[in-house]
Amino acid sequence: MEGAGQMSGIHVYRCASCDHRFESEDFASRCPKCRSKVLLHESGPARTLKKGCRGRSCGGCGGCGGH
């Protein structure tokens, strides 16, 4: 069984700040080049909502992508 926030597969991200494109085996939270938190998920398995998540931005939430 895989941990929360992780799925098998390669994810491709592009940084909105510096336009750096990179691959990751799990969900990235920062650009490895400029450390920006604004990433565009271009391909790979999508995140799934956690149990009890209503798909909104929640205080203290690590971010499910449901906004």
C-alpha cells in the first residue's frame, strides 16, 4: 500500500516562476531550481482527495489540489 500523497508513476512539473521543467517520482512541493511553490502539474497520476476532504483549501492542509 502506498502512503498518502504518493502514487506510482512519474510526475512532470513546470515551475511558474522560472519555467524549469522537471520530473519527480512523487508529488513535488517546490521547484528544485528556484524553490518556488508555484508548480504546474503537467502529467502523471493526479492526487486524490483524502477521506473527509471537501475539495476546498483547508487551514493546515498540505494541499490536495481540490481547490
